Amino acid sequence: MRYRWFADEEKETDEFGVPVSRAEYDEALHPPKTPIYQPKEMLAIAVVAFILLYEWFAGDSAVVMYMCVSFLTFELRPLANLCLGGNGRAVSNALAGFSIAMFLGTLLWASL
């Protein structure tokens, strides 16, 4: 719902004199929050976790287990970036590099 009313007369225009609606003013004060994971990413994480548990208990293929672990390690990046503050970006990059190296090593192992 877009609305056009202001309590203060001076807030009706921006610093350049351009009219601003109340909704635009409120959206600038409170930017929309984006979730850490999208629903499709959560579904992918759940499916990979299920595959990992199946492979763990069935014991069929260790290669598939390593691929699942590399994917789940890659998906830890947003959480590391969010939870670790200033060091989050470095840890996120380290997790990305480790998971890519683990995935490539798993492909090499599968081809042997």
C-alpha cells in the first residue's frame, strides 16, 4: 500500500526539492530484509543432507559422501559471514576455497 502523507512539512521533498512520498521515505529508513537462504537453497541443503545420511548408513560410496560434505561446506559461507563479524568474510572465502578443492579432489578420486 502506497500512501502520501507526512507529519512534517519539510520531509515532503528531498534535499534537491523533488517530492518524496511517505512510502519511499519509510522504505529508505527500513530497507527490506533478505533471508540468509532462499527456499530452493534450503531444499537443496535438505536433500544433500538426506543423501549424506543415507550414504553414511548404507556405506555404498564414500565419493558421494565427500561430494555432499563439500556442498554443505560451501553452503556454510553465508552463516560464517553473518556470525563471525569482521572475520566472517575471510572465513567465508576460506570455506569456499576448501569446498571447491574438496569437490575437485573428489572428482579426481572418482576418476581413478
